Amino acid sequence: MIKEDDIETVWDDDEPEAAETEVGSEPLERLRFITDRGQAPMRIDKYLTMRIEGATRNKVQQALEQGFVIVNNNTVKANYKLKPGDEVVVYDTRTPENTEVIPQELPLDITYEDADLLIVNKAAGMVVHPGCGNYTGTLVNGLAFYLQQEHVDTENLHRVGLVHRIDKDTTGLVVIAKTSPAMTNIAAQFKKHTVYRRYIALVWGDLPEDTGTIIAHVGRNLRYRKIMDAFPDGEYGKEAITHYKVLERFNYVTLVELRLETGRTHQIRVHMKYMGHPLFGDTTYGGDTIVKGTVFSKYKQFVENCFKILPRHALHAKELGFKHPTTGEWIQFDSALPKDMADVIEKWRGYTKANVK
């Protein structure tokens, strides 16, 4: 049964900033049922309070307001009255504050470290923080072990250390604060949008312009709450701004630089899909099939080979810059493209030279 803490609100994208959040802030299915044929009409908030062990009316109403309760594939309000045969799905998000951190010795690629902060070059496949279904093997688990060896207090690591997050399958630079003052300072810089973040991505299609800015609110998909969507009219979601610059064109795919002015959940992936250029290999937002190209079997085989080399979305957090929380001096870091992404880019470069005139 679901307990009270199992129905929880999302960790707000701005507290701290969440450039590309992944497991832990995404809702996961916790309960699914179909009401009995003899079910008398009853408000859903009252019904779930009775049904879920330890749940309070307030928590259930929060979950309904956040869209984490779906009835017949639609979100509903607290006053919705359940009918016989209604299919109800309850999602939850377990924030880092509710998750015990288990120190684990894990391989960490530390780019920089001082008394205030760490810069880690995160590998593909590593979730940043513990959450539903990912309580071990995360970056935070590895950091807890590493910092314990330095006799750093890690009791509040899950709240103090994480200034921002990137997706499980996104590689690249993440900053971790080692002290509360550093956390407060760097988080404020993220909120003011003064942190420099440069991503490199391989996207489907040939972008019409060499440079541009994508402005469209980003929020949870109105029907499928586990994914995000773009809302150009700005009536839903939060303001999101992404600047892009073409680095190299391969006719059917394009290598681009992306700079975040805001940091919303899956912002880059959602904005590029909204532009009609989903990230290469992005299984969530339509980039894991052939979006552009020819019908020739040779081309299809080439793309499939690329998918095998890079079995994830092609996104790398390459550069990160901000003012040092203690000295006030500007510090900036760079990371090399991971081998799988670099190899696929090189394959596209070779394919274009050999086949596209």
C-alpha cells in the first residue's frame, strides 16, 4: 500500500534549478485499479484518503492538483466523483529529502575540487540522485562515499550538495556544493540565470538557421504526466529559453551547441522536439527512429549501427561557468565529448562525405 510520503509534490525546478532532471523528479506509477461495478459515487480525494494507507486528505489533494492522479487517461479535480468502472492511476515522486543516501564506492570523474565545491563529469547511465526505483548506484551515493573519506559531513548531502541535475543518459558537468553557504550562493546564481551552461547535441534534420532562440514554456504533458511538453502560448508550464548555434551539418542530422537561459525539466530535449528536430537516439521524445533521410536499406543499416554505438540520446553538458561562492571569481570548466557520442559524430561525418553531394 502507498503511505502518506509516497504521494509527494515535484521538487520545484527553481529550488534548486533543474536543467535536465531525470529519475527522482519524474512521477512513477504507484497504484492502478478499476473501481467496482457497485461503487457508489464518491469524491476521489475522499476515496483515495480511505484507500491509501497513511494518506491525508491534504496530501491527496496536492497530488490531484499536481496532476499525479489520472482517471480514464485524464487528470481530474478533487471533487471528481468516481463511478463504477473508472480506471484510476496514482503517480508519485519521491524527492531526495525523503530518500536515505547509502554511501557507495563508485567511479567518479572529478574535474575540479576545493573546500566549497566539486565539479563532476557524469557518465552516461548514472542517475544523479536517489529516487523511486533508483536508491543505489547514483551520483549522490558515490559522492557520499567519496566525501566520507575526506571526513566531510554527508548527512544532508541529498539536500545541500545538489545544485542542479542532468538526465540519466545525459553526460557532462555537474556542480556539487560541499557546504551550506556554497549551496545557497550557487543556487542563487542558477535562479538568476547567470550560470553559463553550454551543451553539445546531435539532432535530427537540417536546421534552417545557423543560430536562433527557442522560447516556449515547458511543463508536464497534459495527458502523459511522466513526460514534458512545450507550450508556445505560455498558458501552462514555466518559461523556458534555449539558444542554439549550428556547429556542423550532416544533411540528415545536425551538430548543435545549446545554451540554457533557463533550466526546466528536459528543456533541451523538449525544445528540440518542438522545433521538429528531436535529439538523435532520444527514446522519450521521438529521436530513436529514422526521422530524416533516405529509404535505402544501406542508410537504414547505417543509422541502426549508430543507435547501437550510442544507445541513448546524444546530449553532453560540455561547459559550466559561474562565480566561485567564496572568492567571487569567475570559474569555468570544460569536458570532452564521451567516446560513444564522438564516434557517432565521426560516423555521420564520414557518411556525409561519402554519400551526400
